[in-house]
Amino acid sequence: MTTLGCALFATRWLQAPLYFGLVAAQGVYVYKFFNELWHLIHHVISGHADETHVMLAVLKLVDVVMIANLLIMVIVGGYETFVSRIGLQGHRDQPEWLSHVNSNVLKVKLATAIVGISSVHLLQMFVDVHHTPRHDLLWGTVIHMAFIASAAILAYMSGPMAAHEAKAHALHETRHAEPRTVTIPAQRDGGAAHHDEAPEAGSGAEERIEAAGFPARKVLETFDDGHLRAPDPQVIARLGKADFVARKANVVLLGGPGTGKTHLAVALGVRACQAGHQVLFATAAEWGTRLSDAKAAGRLRAELARLDAYPVLIVDEVGYVPFEPEVANLFFQLVSHRYERASLIVTGNRPLGRWDEVFGDSATASATVDRLAHHAEVVTLDADSYRTRRLEGAGVGGWVTR
Ligand code: ADP
Ligand code: MG
């Protein structure tokens, strides 16, 4: 950035006092609220309030609260978007809308909040219809309609804009964030042949698939479920709908070597990318290194919170190498952090009942398995190794294991 650019950019701080001004305005609303409330209570106690009066007074309170909500949205959202990051990621009270706030989202939120406020006003007018001039009623309704129309137009326009920004954001994440963490070798398994497929136009799926760090491009369409003795093809098809992501549920794929665990995990990840979710793939060992590094740097919490941006994390090959005690603990933290918050797809070569062999500690193992499997589709793949299937006839299949 040039010095001039830096200086210009720094002027954003001029806005900061405005937000504190809004905080003061918020204080005024708090005062107004309690003032109204006190009047209402006073009227009710002194027996002066009929039902319409109470309703009007309550509507006025609702109105004040809604304006206060709007203020918070502008204060927090505006400050975060236009001045400086507040860094609420991972905070227990982080508002759901803040994670995807940008100027477009903010505009739509404001427009809908204004529609809400104007509905309350209109309702107030109609409740008190005998004392409201016809002229006010008419214009109140027209203005309300105008607010609704403008909110609808803004919401409609923000769709394509938001998609564009999400795409830009995903690209930014991969370019700038990943090099700081463990680099996950891309296209390890000869999947490069599929690399040049035409990207799905404009949806951003291709960028998400690129960014996920899959070892190879594997898709559900090339998965031969006829090769499996179990599970039923229906189970695979159901998983392929990727609706476990919305439910924040996990998928645990278990089975011997070559039964297609990694293939399925990647294919489900690809489906999730196509459904609009960010996905990150790494082996259990790579996750271990990544989390150990974060812990050593004293930013494990921040790293776990950062990973919340990915609705799906894939942990491949749990159990091939037993965990070091520290890594076992980190893996437990990962699973428990994401519990009911976001999905994990985990593959492993041992039944869950034998994960104490991987964790080296049965308490950590059972606590992890408990959370992992609570909302999970646990699928055991029963098949001969797909890698050695052609050697079967040569009598090699029986003893070639990895
Ligand atoms: P695992 O992770 O269980 O050891 P992989 O998923 O890596 O096994 O599978 C090994 C190879 O066999 C991969 O190239 C994969 O694409 C292929 N494969 C495994 N199962 C199937 C299947 N049912 N249909 C098509 N390809 C399969
Ligand atoms: Mg594998």
C-alpha cells in the first residue's frame, strides 16, 4: 500500500466516534423505554388504562426495542465492516448475522428492520383508528409498502452480490490463510487427470473444491457401490445429498484398507462444496501437526474458531498411526469444539469400540467417540480392497494389506 493510500485508509477511524455517538443514542432509547414502561405501569395501577391504551403502549415499547436492535446492528456491524474487526469469532454471544456481515447484508438487515418498525407504527395507527386522520392512515400504508418494496429489491440484488463476495472471500482465504498452516499436498493420488474439468459456471463450487485440499478429485459418480457388501447403496445415496452439513452432523466412515473410505470422504466433501459449503481436508496426522502448532503458538482457541468458517472438516485415516497423548487430546478438543456446531467427516480403519488403541487412553477415546457419534452417520464399509481387486485371481488379495 502506498503512503497516501495508507493515510487515506487510516481516515476510517474518523468514523469511530460516530459509532460511540450511536451508543449514546442507544442510551437515550433505554431511557425512553423505561420512561414509557413507567407511564404504562402508572396508568394501569391508577386504573386509567383501557385495553387499547395498554396495547398502544406495549407497541410503543416494541417499537423502541426494535429501533434499539437496529442501532446495535448498525453499531456493531458498521464498526466491524467499515472501521475495524471486533474479533468476536468464537465468542459465546457472537450474533449469528455478524459472521457473514458485509455492507450488502447490512443494507438488507437495515431495510427489513425498517419494515418491522414501520409495521409496528402502522399497527399503532390502525389500533387507534378513531383518532388517526385518514390522510395519515393512507400515507402510513403507502410508505410502508414503499419500505417493503425497497427491502425486497435490496434482498433480491444482494443475492448475486453476496455470491460474488463469498467467492472473492474463498479465494482470499486460500491465497492468504493456508500458507500459514500445514500445507496439504494437492492431487496426491493421480487425480490430476480430472483437474481440467469445466468449472461449474459462477457458483464458486470449483474454487471451494480447489481450496479444500483434497488429495485427489474423487466423485460419488465414480464410486462403485456394487463393489461393497455393506452398506446398502441407499445409504451412500443419502449421504450424497450432503444434508448432514445443515444438521451439523458428522459422518464416520470405517473399514479396512482400500474399501473406499478416502474416496467417499472426498466425494462427500465435493458434494458439500457444490452445495455451497467450505470444506477442508487433511489426514489425522496433518490435523495433529496443525493443531499442535497452533497450541504451541498459544492460539489453539483462535485456530478452532477460525475453522468454524468451514462447515465441513475432513479428517482422514484416524487409527493408522496411534496418536501421541498430546495429539489425542487435541483431536478430542477438535471434536468437542465442533460438536453440534459444524460437521466432521472422519475415516478410520478400526471400529469405534477400539479407538482406545488409537488414543492410548480409554477416557479420552470414549469422550471423543461419544461426541463424534452422537449426531453421526456411522458407516462401516465392508469390501475387499479395491486397490488389489484385480490381483484377487492371482491369489495376492488375501495378504496384501497396508
Ligand atoms: P481407503 O481410504 O479405504 O484405504 P481409498 O478410498 O483410498 O481407500 O480407495 C483406494 C482406491 O480405490 C482409490 O483410487 C479409490 O478411488 C478406489 N476405490 C475404492 N473403492 C471404490 C469403489 N467402491 N468404487 C470405485 N473406486 C473405488
Ligand atoms: Mg484412505
